[in-house]
Amino acid sequence: MLALALLSLSPFVAAAASFPRRSWAAAAAAGLAALAGVALGVSAEEASRWQTAAAAAWAVLGSLWVWALCAKRERELAASESQAVTLRAIADSMTKELARLRSRGAEIEREHRETLAFYGMIKGLSEAISWEDLKPKLEGAVEQYLGVTEFALYLDDSGHGRRRALTVKRLENSPGKSWATLERYLQERSLTPDQAHLSTSPEPAVGLPIAHNGERLAYFYARAPRGATPQALLAKAQGFADEIAFAFRRLKLFSEVESLSRIDGLTGCYRRGDFEERLNHELVRARTFKTTVGLMMVDIDHFKRLNDRYGHQFGDQVLRRVGELLNASVYETDFVARYGGEEFVVILPRAEPEGAFRKADAIRRALEAERFSLALETIQVTASLGVAHFPRDAATAEELVGQADAALYQAKAQGRNRVIDCSMLRRF
């Protein structure tokens, strides 16, 4: 009886051992129950065999039922796990996509802010009315938009290769520290200022022209920051140059109009009003820094006689050539103006008397060597020059002009075609 009781309990044992994932245990239990039922049936008495058969049938069928339940549960769990894996993969994919969208959104927002800032900078550049006004705005725009702090920009004033520095920042020991070194650097690499270029030696850098409708306006050179890609910097700098070119062209036109209003159209020299303003400015600077200012007055000899004999067109030709000679004979820091009629003045900041006298005599000799042709006649023209110095000879602008004029008068009195320094007036 004990054996039958144990056999009857086998479905419950199978359920406990197999549920929910071990269907094989339920199948094994059904097999064992069948074997046990056969064994008990063979050894049982005739009267109890039906009980044994019933217990065996219960044990087998119960174990098979447990097996069916376990197999179904296993399928359900496998499906759930598969679905969970799929859902996890979808969740991971959605997380990655969300991160990408957030990153892209942040990038778009940054680009939007950068674009607004960039066009704000361009607007500020376009509002500049002078190169001096443009310079700090341009430096800020370059540092903010391009992310470079070591750069230079050279203006093309004439369109014939002569350039002056608008700004040079932190380019010591660099080819870009001056236009002379940068031009030589380009020539050694068979490059022209009209070409954009990348360089890795002697330093990673980019250079490119700024032009508007084919007209050269400036040249930009920048040392690439550490960690930056020169190719990316060049692409961004080219876009920057395209945007600021119109502002440069506009400002250049303003400068040309202003220059035309200040420069004598015949001689190419400044007008008298600008001379008087500049002389006062230079005297203030000289007093502040304890330096000197030289003043040279130039008068063409017998100019009225030339006009009367050869005509005013010839006189204009002489005036034009004298203006060209004076402008070509002085430094950029000097100032040449037409004082009136056939008289010219040259301001020489920080000039020493000996050097100013030599420069004046070189101008006199250059003009004396000129030959003017009219019909079949070759005409020689000379000039007389007077030189005075602040503070040696005068304390004010009016006194300085008066002293230079007195020296010029003495040069005329001594026979013309000569230079007289104010210090020499005591001898006469």
C-alpha cells in the first residue's frame, strides 16, 4: 500500500521538481511512474491489480499533465524573454537615437547662436566708417568666430601689391609678422597673394586673400591654434572672408572719397588745411614725448616765368611732377602738402637737423636732374628749400612755418636752387 501511495504522489513530486522550466523532469517522472506501475502490477495480487493499474495511470497521466503545463510555461517564458530582448534592443536604439537627437539639437542651437553672433559681427564691421574704427571690431570677430589669436591682416591700398598692416597680433618669429617677410615666404613657395594656401612649415598656418568682385582688398594670415585642423580653419576663414569682403569694399570707398577731399587733385599732395591740422598734431606729440619736428618748405624757382613762357599746362605738368618727387622721397611717417601755388611743405616727425638737410638737398638735386620736354625744347626746373625745426627754432606751429619761410626766402636771395637751414640765417 505504501508503494501505491508513493506512486499516487508522483505527479505532485513531478510538478514540484519541474515547474516552471524543467519539463524534462516531468517527462522523466511520467516514465518512472509507468515503469513503477508495470513493476507493481506484475508483483501485485490478482485482487489488487486494478488498484495498482489505477494508481499507475494516475501517476503517468498526472506527470504528463505536469509536463504539458511546464512545456507551455517554457514556451511562454521563452516568448517573453525574446520579447524582452527585442524591447531592450528597441529601448537601447531609442536611447541612442534620443542622445543623437539631443546632440544634434545642441549642435543646431550652437550653430544658431554662432550664426546670430557672426552676422552681428558682420553688421558691426559694416557700420565702421574708418579703418581705425574697424580694427578692434575685426580683431574681436576673428578671435570669436575663427577661434584664432595669432593673426595678421594687410590692406591692399593701391591694388598694385603695396600693402600696409591693419593688425598684427602675436606673430613674433612668424612669416606673417610683416608684409615683407610674408611676401618673401609666398614667393619662396611659388605662391601669390591671390591664392589661398595651407602651410605646415615653419608653422601650421593659413593664408588667403579678401576680395570683392575680383578686386583685391586685403590678405589674411593666421597661425592655426594647437589641436586645430588647418583644412577646417581655412574653409571657415574663406567663408569669413567672403562675408566681410563687402564691408572692406565699402570702407575702402569711404577712404577713397575722404582722401579725394583731402588731397590736391593735381599734385597728389595733401591740402593746406590738412597740413595745418597735422602740424599742430605733430607738435603736441613732440612736446609730449620730448622729440623734434622738422619742417621743409619748397618753392619752384621762377614758376611764374615758366607759366608765362610755356603756358599753364606746362606749369601743371611741373607741379604734378614735383608732387610725385616729394611723395616718393619721404618716409610714410612724413607728410607732404601743397601750401599754395608753387609752394610745398613737408613735415618731418622726429627728424634730426642734419638728416633733414640731407633729405632736402637730395630732393633739390632730384628736381634739378629732371628734364621737361615741350615741342623741341628741353627745360630744366629747379627749386629752393628752407628748413626749420621744433623746438630748436620755434615754439609754435605759426613760428615754425615763419622760420621755414624765412629760410626759404634766404635761399631765394642767395641765388635759388639751394637749401637753407634756419640755423644758417645768423650768418647772413
